[in-house]
Amino acid sequence: MGGPPKAVAHRGQPAMPYVCQPILACCGIASAPLTGENPGASLIAEAPAQYRPRHPERTEFYQLFEGHFDSYVRCYEERFEPRSGPLRPVVVRSVEEFLSCGRLQGGFARIRCPKCHAEHLLAFSCRTRNFCASCQAKRSVLFAEKLTSDILAPLPHRHWTFSIPRVLRGLIERDRKLLGLLSQTAYAAILKSFQASFDRPDLRPGCVISLQTFGGYGANFNPHAHALVSDGVFNRDGEFLPLPAPDPAAVMEVFRRLFLERLHRAERLSATFMHNLLSWVHPGFSVFAGPPVDAAPLASLESQSRYITRPALAMHALEKLNDGKLALETPPDPRTGATRVVLDPLEWIHRITAHIPDPGSHCQRFYGAYSNRGRIVWGGRQADSPAAAAPAPEPRDNSHSSREARSTWARLVRKIFEADPLTCACGARMRIVSFITDPRVVDRIVRHRQSGRCKSDDPFEPRPPPRPRFHALP
């Protein structure tokens, strides 16, 4: 291929360039060098199940945005702007990119088997944040691997959750910058509480916070912070001091007062309303602290890391009803006991797109001993610290955590769906031979595949059962 890939336009929008290392269908495929003694061997020891690309256009989630998003944009100013503020440009851009995700119309890669010469096409993905469930699942895997291999110390950690009352959630929905204030206040509450336990201001814990804006009841807007916090603190020399059992109620009271005072200083809350909230018997704030998780079982930490960065809604979660509305099964509502949320299409679009983060906003943040500026380094450079006197933990079986392996999205597809998209049905390793991004070429190939002149069968579509053959008797 000569030169960078050309831009691809979709649904009448201005053409947008694709990244040269494309992420392919099911959120991406990327070829990786083969390793091991046998250069022809696969990177995977056991032969995975045969990969079949997803068809997002067949889901109610995709059809919801394809059929109703234009109507949502037209009526947004009258119906939704009074309660949620102006329509954010990132919403329109993310939806347009999502409608090309996993579809050949948005560009694709040709992959070919060098052994049996089988060939098929794999579409690019949108790479949107907190919107496309497939792309966000890949981001969650990368984030979990980065935490367990590069960030978290080999020590016990707890999962903390910080939530705010309903009366303040609309304030954050209209001003997304307050999510940063929520994250900073959650860490400040942990820091003050941990330092008070030891009565030493020079101690600090390691903390990773992931911000989420969706709740568990029909993707309702519920901004809260998930935190993975070391179950202890570090001094300036890097020595780790275990923490006694924490008191979530005491941490909640610190978090409540700090958050309301900071909202008042930011001129987002009046003094009268702040004192009114502080006088509530049931404050509406909530702090949860889970049991300590040891660093030895890598899978447990990875699963928690993936949980705090999960997508808001699964692609197959919505169910279309006969009257045109869509339903979603939820846990029992604590107020009404309802286990189902039924809304019209435009209301569902508004709920789902409310969780798309603004461009440049950080959904995951690192504090204390895990911050970029003051991070505790584990490994050979930590040998002189007092904590190094403890027995070294067993090496973690995470050989795929290097930068090269993290960029191999085919590996992520296999890790999540247990199917390798670059393994041919004959067992050989397939190779990417070209990337097709020119809209004219893409359109010609797609039209040819959909026409009756195309004689090749889709290798991923199931074949009909064989027809019985009848022979005339002599």
C-alpha cells in the first residue's frame, strides 16, 4: 500500500481519516509476529473456537440509533435541553462513528490464509468511549492488564465506591467538569481517613479511580466513583504499613462534607442549600468498601479492573415491544420493586448517549503512590526499600502485558470471546494483506458482495442443510 489510508465518509458527514493501525471488527484485529521455537506455530497454545464476526446491525441497540437518532437530534432542543443542557458535539460524532463499527461500509481489511488461500473481509471498529459495548470491552481488558502489570503493587487492595444523592446528579450532567471534582474528593476522603488512622500526615495510599455515570437501573444517570485502593499506606521511603479495618461510615462523612464545601467554593452550590444538605438525617451520600483482595490471584484483580470500566449497556440488552417501545431487564428497583424499564426510542437514546465522555476528559485517574509524579516503583529499582525485605511474590503470568502485545487487538478478541479472528478453519495463521479505506472502492466491493453476481459464499454465515438427491429408478 502506498501512503496513508484515505478518509471514509458516512451518512453524509465530513470524511474522517482512519488510524493506520486499524481496529477491526469486534473492535479490532492486528497482526502479531509469531514467536516460539516453531516459527509457523500460533501464538495460542490451544486451538480456539472459529471466530465469527458480530453483526451489530441485527441488534436492537444498533437499529435504535440507525432509525431514530436523526429524530432525536431534531427534537433535542425542545424535549431534552431544558433538563440536560445543549446537545454535545461528541454525541453526534460518536453515534456516526458507531454506525460504521463492525460494518464493511466503513472500511475493512482483507485477510488471507497462506495455506488454503481462503480469504474474507473484516471491518474496522469505531473506538468510541463508553458507548460501543464491543470497543469498550477491549479498553477494559487493556486497562486491567496495565493495572495488574505496571501500576498496582503486589499487595492487598479494596474496592471502594463513592456515590452522591439524586439532587446533585443533574448538576453534574449539565457540567461534566464536576466529575473531576468528584474523583478528587473521593481520594481526599480516603487520604484524610487513612492518615487519621495512623496520626501521620506523611503517609499516602495507592489509589486508582474510575469514573462512571450510569447506574444499574436502565442506564440511569448516576455519577459515582469506583476506586481500587491499597489496603494500607506508604511512607516516604516506600515502606508499606497495613491498615486496620476501615470505617466506611467515617469516610462517607468526610467525603460528604468535602464535596459539598468544594461545590460551594466552585460557585455551584449556594450556602443555604449546602447547609440544608448537611442537615439531612439520611444524607444521600454512600461509601462502600469491599473485602480486601490479595494481589496473588491475578484474575481477581483483573476482573475488578474490568468491572469498574465496563460499558453502560450491552448490545443485546434491549428488547423491542409490539408498540415500538424498548424494554430492559434490571435488578429490582429498591423504591418500586420493578424489574423492567420501558421507554420510547428517543428517551433510550438520551439515556445511553448521556454516558459518552467529553473529548479529552480522563475517566481513569491515579492518585497517591500510584500517581504519575509519585508512583512507587516495584521490581529491581525497589530493592533497597524496606518493603523489599518481604518475600518476593511469584512472577505474574501476564506475558501479554507488553506494549506490543497490548496493541494486538486480535489477542483481546480471543481473550474475551475465546475465538482467534486470525486463525483459519484449516488451522493455519491468517495474514492481513491489505486495508481498504477508499469510499469508492469500499462501495463497489460491498455492492458486488450483495449482488447476485457474487459467487463466493460468506465463510461466516451458516450454510443451509444439504438437499436430498433423488435418482430415477432404472
